[in-house]
Amino acid sequence: GKRVVNKSTGLFASFFYATAVFPIQASHFFAVDILLTFFMTLTLWRLLEFFEKPSNQNAIIVGISFGLSLVTKISAAVLIAPILTALIIVFLPLLKKPSRLYLKNFASALLFIAVTPVITFILLQPYALIDSKEFIAQNLLQSKMTHDAYIFPYTLQYVGKLPYIYELKNVFLWGLGPVLAIPAFIGVFYFIKDLSKKKFILLIFFLAYFTAVGKFAVGWMRYMLPLYPLLCLFAAVLFLRVLK
């Protein structure tokens, strides 16, 4: 919040997230999606740092953060969308006057952001290689579940689920609660109203993740957790605008 708007926005967004109902409950039960939310948010934060200063060091840190997200859960692959967006925004203007230095900087940044997550993943998730067949089989089964609610007995509750509407309803009623959800939903429009390049990167992630996960055939509430920090950011944007 501080990086894309100002310090007050960051403080209020942090306060809203720290007091949000579902993140507290999920933390209490140590749900894996809490760790996923942390590493994905960390990746976005470091991506904004890379956007401001596109150095190899920052590219490596983005790659490590992305790798940690993937180690936690494969669904973190959605981060590819904001990462590619940031790379395009940073390097596309330089195409007007291409040079060896430009090509070198672009190639090195792309290489580090592409290779570092792979190395991080292999080091911290070695069983993906040790027993690759089982790893792939389990992930394919989970992927199949997200497209067919009839796969397991405990997913039958989601048969007939309305994509996107179901997720928004749960966030509104239970995840954030109406008091925080209303300003969060309205805050999206104010966030877009003064859209900067850094805000655009965050918005791409929000839209990509919600579009990909919201259409799942199953709808565990924890699947939407990575969006809660941004929803709290949207609420903070609206809150400070009202205070003005």
C-alpha cells in the first residue's frame, strides 16, 4: 500500500487484513493457503521493487519469492501474469531504441526470473523429482477436482456452484464480513480510477487469480485467501478517500 499509494494506505490496509475474519481463522488452523498468501504477496511486493529498479539482484529476489510460492502450492503459477506484465512495462519502451545494453539487461532479467524459481522449487520440493510420477499424478488429480465436483465425496457439496458469485458471496458474508467487504468492493473502482503502472501490475494479478480460481468447480473459501491482502488494500484506498 505504501509503495503504490502512500504510507497511510499501507497502514490501514495492514490493519484491515490483521483484523479480517477469515485470515485469522485460517491462521488458527495453519491452513497452507496462509503461507501461500504470504509468499504470493511477497512476490508482488518484490515485483514492484523490480519495476522501480530492474536490476539482476531484484530479478533474483522476485524469482526466489515466486519459487517459494510454487513450492507452497502449484496454483501460484498465476503469478506469471503480473511478472510478464511488469517485464513488458519495464522493457517495452526501450524497444524504440534497442541497443546491446538493452538486450543484455532484458535477457539477464528474464533469465533470472525464469531460472531462479525452478532452482528454488527443486531445492525446496525435491520429492517432485524423486517421485515425479506420483507428484504429477497427485497434481493432475487435484486439477481434475477443480473441474469436476463429482471426483470426491467431500466435494459433492459444490455440485451446482455458481462460479465467481459463490466466491464473492463467501468473501462478503464470512471472509471479510459486510462491514469490510463493502468498502473493499467499492474501493476497487477508486483503485482503478487513479491507475498507475504499479497499480496495474497488482490489478493484473487480482483479475488473473480471481478469473482462474473463481471458475473452479469446488469453492473452498481458503482458495481466495491470496486476494484478501489486495481487498484490504482496496478498502484502505476508499477509507482514506472518504476521510479527505
